[in-house]
Amino acid sequence: MLKKTLSVALLGSALLFAGCQSTPSSSAAEVNSLKMLQNRTWIATQIGAQSIKTNPSARNIPALQFDEATQRVSGADGCNRLMGSYQATGDTLVFSQMASTKMACIDNTIPNQFSTALANVTNYQVYNNTLKLLDRHGNLLIEFTRAKQPR
């Protein structure tokens, strides 16, 4: 009988201590996602299902930078420079007051797709060196890779 009571007490204690272990809260995960999103340069590698191949030395490659201090976003769509503001909370991302230059470009396919996709962004996911901008249904709009900084 004593063995049984001791076993139940040990099992209960183990469960109690296991339940008290700290686990990352959703707010800690949100802060980490924001930290990974902001103050970095993100280069577009895919719009929808279409892969984007760009020469790293090309002008105005499709890319975005999120400035944490000013809550401003800037970058390029493959032809034009763009800028605006953003608000990110949790996994939600909203762009506003977006503006861009209007340069004459040889091929406007990627710039048009990029701008259309940005207008539909409602959510984002960041993991490792990948940023995914998603629509309200969770569909991939644009995928980015983190730019490698020279040493």
C-alpha cells in the first residue's frame, strides 16, 4: 500500500513540475518574429508560384527593408523604388501609404505582380532566412530570402 501511495505521489509531483516548466509564450514568439522581420533586407525569390532570378548587381531588384524605429518600409519592385509604412503585430502585417516612382521599364511584369501582391498582404511568416508574405487565406504572395551582408 505504501509503495502504491508513494508511486502516485511521485507521478503527481512529476506531472506538476512538468506542467510548470516555462514554455515560450505567444508574445515571446511574436517578439521574435518581429525581431527577425525588421532591420533586415529581404530579397524576393518568388511571387506566387513564379520564381524570380535576379543579378545581385542589378538596380532595383525586388526587395524590402522594414525599419523598426520609424515603422517604414522601403525597397524596390524590380523597376521602381517604393516606400510606405507598415504595422506588424503577431503574424499580421499591414502596409499603408505606399508610394513608388514611375520609371519607364522594359518589362513591367514582375513590378506589376510585386505591387499587386503587396496590396493583398495581410499576414507574414519568418523563419531562418525566409520571409513569406501571405494573403488573408494563407496563400503565398511573395517569398523573400534574407540578404547576405558582406563581411
